[in-house]
Amino acid sequence: MLNTTLHGTATDRPPLIIAHGLFGSGRNWGAIARRLSDRRQVIAVDMRNHGDSPWSDRHDYPAMAGDLAEVIAAHGGQADVLGHSMGGKAAMMLALTHPDAVNRLVVADVAPVAYDHDQRRNVDAMRGLDLTGLTSRSEADRRLAAVIGDPTLRSFFLQSLDLRADPPRWRLNLDVLAAEMDRIVGWPEPEAGYPPFPRPALFLSGALSNYVRPEYRAQIKALFPAARQAKIPGTGHWLHAENPRAFEAAVAAFLEPVSG
């Protein structure tokens, strides 16, 4: 089963499962998870081939949806689910293939479509990093700067570098992520017979991001007819990191049970 980090204690409300994006881990969501755990238990997972979860040669959305369903089954059988980017696609596939497991769905800055961007360049940069004699993250950052100019991106990637291991290693199955990249940036159309997800869904995007374009609304509504869409001003694809308070407020308001 996926590695999980529990925040808060179980209540009479469904737990909230958080599924991170590509190259991330559950620990990236620690601060948000802790703040959202004031009224429910929050479970941040490491997706397969990430963090401390098992590695697999398979990295597609039906498999990732199955992983999330297994976690939910171990925590009561139904949960609210929040997913960002790759995790958002896994959460959507979960809702379509295991609808009884999902109470409410939050999809952060991604749509049920195939994208044309390719993250293999970043995989190659991480695979090419010389780990010999590395003892500090600052030295790793200096070495990685030769191929990745964006310091924010380097900092994010280096959160998955385990410097305590001997020798240091990535907590990412980079070879499989590269091999499965077409599936990661793609979107598998659900098999015939999968009905649309009937329960509430929130598609929350960054106002400066181009991941959820107007032309994708029809596809969203076809698969998630009860979906609402909202944007967080002044944020891009990493909306939860760029404006965490606004992000948390939107998620908390959506998840609040309707009285009466």
C-alpha cells in the first residue's frame, strides 16, 4: 500500500486524502494538511514511484486510482479526495472507476485531457546529477543549477533527494517516470460503461495557469456534471504553494457539509 502520513484524528466526517503531483511527495503538503485537519483527519500519500511508497514498472492512472482506493478502503471505505496535477488526474480516475469511494472531489489545476508538455528534460537533469560525495542540499543545488536555472524548481526537486542514504539517492523512480511519461501527461478515456461521477466536485485552478482552459469545460462537465470551477487570482500551476491560505479556504469551504 502507499506510504501515508496522517494529520489529526479520525472524526465523524470522511477523511481527506491528498494526492500530490509529479516529482512530489506527501511531505510537500504537510503545512496545508495540518491546517485542514482541524475538523477531519487528513491523509497525505506518497504516490507510487514517489517518496517512500513502493516502486512499480507501471505508472498509469488506472493503477494510481487503484492505489488510492486501497488507502481509502483501509480508512473507512469513503473519503474526500484532493489531487494536484498528476494527483488530480489520479483522483479523477478514482472518482470515475471507484465512485463509491469518493464523497467529494477537489481537482487542483488540471483537466481530464492529454497535455503536450513533456517532463523528460527534468527527469534527465535529475538522473544526470552527480551524487558522488554529496553531503549537503546546497551543494546539490549548485550542481543541479548547471542544467536547471529556476531555483524554485530546483528546490522542489531536491526535496526528493535522500542525503541520509549511503550513497545519496532520489526518492523517485526516475527510470519508470521517464518511460511512462506519455501516460503521465496523457489522459486515458474511461472504458465504455463508466458513468459520470455524480457527486460534488471542485475544479480549482490558478488564474495565471493554462492547464484548465475554457475549451476543456465541456469535457469536465461531461465526466463531472456536478462540478464547480473556481480560480485563485495571481497564481499559476502551483496555486497551493503560491497562495496557500486562499487555496485552503476554498477547499475547506467546499468540503464543509451542507446544513439542513
